Amino acid sequence: MTPLLDVRGVTKRFRGLTAVDTVSLTVTEGEIFAVIGPNGAGKTTLFNMIAGAMTPDAGTVTFAGTRADGLPPHELCRRGLARTFQIVRPFPELTVLENATIGAMMRAPDMEAARTKAGEVLRQLDLWDRREAKAKSLTLPDRKRLECARALATGPRLLLLDEVMAGLRPTEVDRIVAILREINRSGVTILLIEHVMRATMALAGRIHVLHHGATIAEGTPEEVTRHPKVLESYLGAEAL
Amino acid sequence: MNPFATLARLVDEAPRRALLLLAAFLAVLLVAPVVLDRYLLSVFFLIFWFATVGQAWNIMMGFCGQLSLGHALYVGLGGYIGALLWVKFGISPAIAIVPAILVAMAFGAVIGWLGFRFGIEGVYFALLTIAFAEVARIGFDNWSFVGGAAGFFIPVSAAASPVNLRGGPMLFYYVALAMMIIAFILCAALRRSRLGHAWLAVREDAEAARALGIDVFRAKMAAVVISAAMTAVAGVVYAFYQNNLFPSQTFDIARSIEMILAPIIGGLGTLFGPILGAFILTPLGQTLIALVEKIAGRAIPGVNLVFYGAALMVIIWFTPNGVWPWLKKKLGIPEGRE
């Protein structure tokens, strides 16, 4: 197995606060990898460094064999790394189809091909029926799936998902879990940052646990949930 | 991007009824000069002209979300280059259009680079565009080679010569009509292109656009440069229509403002908006100027701007997105299409 994403000792400080402290992780091609941790654990900061929105103060990010830290987001997207935003950012005045088409046009030879690709992705994410609606008129679950659709339309090798399940009802979570499995089966590696434990456990092959910006455990869902440090700091008294 | 293929597709996709209506409208405009007198020809010239520059400005603001309040700069640059080359060197405006476009693009690129490279956004970017137009005004005011503040004049010749833009109102009517049609087709093609979609993405959310592989800086630069080029062409035509150029008028911010009203009233980011806006505003403004002249016995400068302001308020009050989106709904055209 070749590592698709290799994060080596990345650190990010905001003034005095170390948000992410020498974190290392490796995502293998084809897997679903999750990063979890309580609020303020540094998940989103780590995510932003991988996605190119922030540059690490120390450490390196290697994507598909080449250095990726410090590259602008659009360059990373061209290399096959697509992201979603925790607070969804659809293009509100454009239709659902246009939203997805803009994602698809990067790798499409022409706009017709981009629209076709966008249509495929919208079907995959159960949004085809809403294709003519303006993005601003969608409900939150639909917007979350549009966010995924748009990222997926760029034809990524690695899909970075920032809390796509947060704020969704359990039935909606189940729906998106099924969709993500399907996407993964089609050959897209997924790195997700999550808060929703149940879904993460069901979905991820390996889980990386952050607490106060530092790694406290990594392993399969079973290993992680049995890890004493995880029980203590993340799940807390409730789990004990 | 093949313009003919795009045109064919546009015709192909548009509803039959709308096409017939559009064809009839064009046919009327083509034969209208038969019945129009000199005054009305000049009013129509202004309508077509404002529709053209409105279309150009709309690329920046309506498509890409970048506010320019200094588009008079490109009109002036185009005008001065066309006039200078003709008067001083005898170069036809048909050829002078090329350097006019190139110089305007260069200025657009400098403004864009300064703004977008250093993250100057929104109103601050708009201020930058105003500053450039003002600097140009002061520069031309003091540049004696082009007449300075006293103005620069293109001699009126008796012999009509359409290639050299020498002729009566009829000639300018058709030149401006052609310009408006070409600008429309160009914008329609751009709107559907990859670049057009990148602009819309940047306008809606630059950060999200970046995450989808769009080079935001390049997209914005393309918008400024293309918009500047189109405006410069209109500038050359306007200079030859007026036969004179005064820096204080040519580069005035009032001119810049006047240029952006049609697309705002017609509907930002739409293809028909700038045309519709020009057809609403210009005749109203001209009527008002004539009326004031009749009542007051003399022209009161700026009265049409006051009127435009009032019209803008009323129209925005009733149709906040512009007249075209409202009309489109009334005509039963689906929201996702033009």
C-alpha cells in the first residue's frame, strides 16, 4: 500500500496557543481515515493545513509523493485533493447543477463534458431532482451533500471532508454514510474530520484521535475506543 | 471557445417565441433609421453605446463581482488613442482600435494586479479604479501634446468615410448597433465558457472557488482586462461621434457612474440587463434634458444625473434584482436561463 497523504510532525501556533502540536499521520490509497477529537482539539486547523488554507509552522505535508504544504488550494485541487467546508459554502445564486459543473470543469475537456460529469455526481448524491434549484434554496442536509458533490466533481484522489455530518439528523447521517461508502468503493480515498462518533465508527477503517492539538491514539475503531487515554479525555465520564 | 458554435447553440437553446421576438426587434432596429430624424438617431446611438459599455462593465461586476467605478478611464484611453492616431498620423480608427485595446488592457492589468495581488477588495478596489481615472484626467489635463484642458478635436470632413468613422448620425447608429450586438454575443459566449463559470464562482464565494481548483487571481485579471478592452473600443467610437475630447468630461467620475446605471437597473450579471437598462434610462434621460431646456430656456448640466439617481431608487425599490429578472419571471422564462 502506498501512502497517498503523509503528514509529518506538523505544528501550527496562533500567538501563544499551539493549536496543532507535531502531529503525524499517513493515509493510504483507498481507505477511509478519520480524525476525531473534542471541540478545540485542533481538527480543523490540521485540516486547513492539509487543504492548503494554512501553512504549517513546522513539519511537512506530502501528497501523492510531492511536497504539498504551502501550495495554494487551487493547485492542490488540481493535484487531486478536494475539500469541503465545515460551514458549507455553496454558490448561493447559482443552480445546483451549475455549482457541480464548476467543480467538474477543472478536469473536463469542455463545458459539455463538465455538465455531464456534474450530472453523474448529482445523481450519486441524490441531488439530481434539485438540479435546477438555486443553491440558496436548499435545506441544510441538501447543502451538505452539494458540498460533497462539488468536491467530488473535481475528480479527486483524496476527498477531505470537514464535519459533513455535523448538524444532521440520524436518518440523514445514515444516508450520507451510505453515499460516502459508495464513493470510497469507486476508488476515492477519504479523510474525514468528525464529531459524530457513531457514524465515524461505522465508516472509518482507521481513526486518529487528537486532544489539545496532540495525537493521543490511532488505530481501528475498536482499538481506539478501548484506548484508556481516549476514554479518559475524549469520551469522558459518560463512557466510563 | 468558437463564437459561431456558441451562437448556433444559443439560437438552438432559446425558446422559439423569444427568438422570434428578438429577431423582430433586431429587424425593427435595422430599418428604423428610415423614419428616424437626426435627433432620434443620436438618442439611439447613445442607447446602443451605453448598452455596449454596460455589457463590458457587467463582465467585471455582474459576472466576477469586482466593482469598478473608473470605467471612464478605458473610454478615455480608447478615445484619445483613436483620435490622436487619426489626427496626428492619419491612422484609421479601424486600425487604431488595436492599440486602443492593448493600452486599455495594460491599464486594466495594472489596476487588477495592484488590487488583486495585494488583496484590495470591495469598495477599496473601487476607490483604486476611481484613483486611476482621476490620475488620467489630471495627466491629460496637463499634457499639451493632446491639447491639455482645452481639449482635443477631430476635424469634421465633408467626405463620408465609414472605415474612418467619418459620417453622419446614420453611420454611428449602425456602428453602435453592431457594437451592441457583438458585445452581447461575446458576453453570452463568455457567460457559458469555462472562464465565465469561474467568474461566477469567484463572485459567489472566492474561497470556495479556490477549493474547486479555480485560480481566483487569474479569473479576476481576465475579467478586468477583457472588460477594459471592450470599453476601449466603445471609447474610440464615442470620440469620433463627439469629435472632441475634454479630459474633465472624458475621465469624469460622473461618466463612470452613468456607464454603470444601465446594467444595474437592467439586472446585474444578466445578458439582457445592460441592453434593457440602456433602453429604459437613455430615452428618459434625453427626454428630461430636452424638457429642462424647453422649460428653463437653457441646458442645466447634471440634471440627467439627478434624474438617473431618482430612477435608480424607484426601480431598485420595485425590482431589487433589476428589471430583466423581473420581466423574465413575467414572461415565464425559467430562472436558470437567460
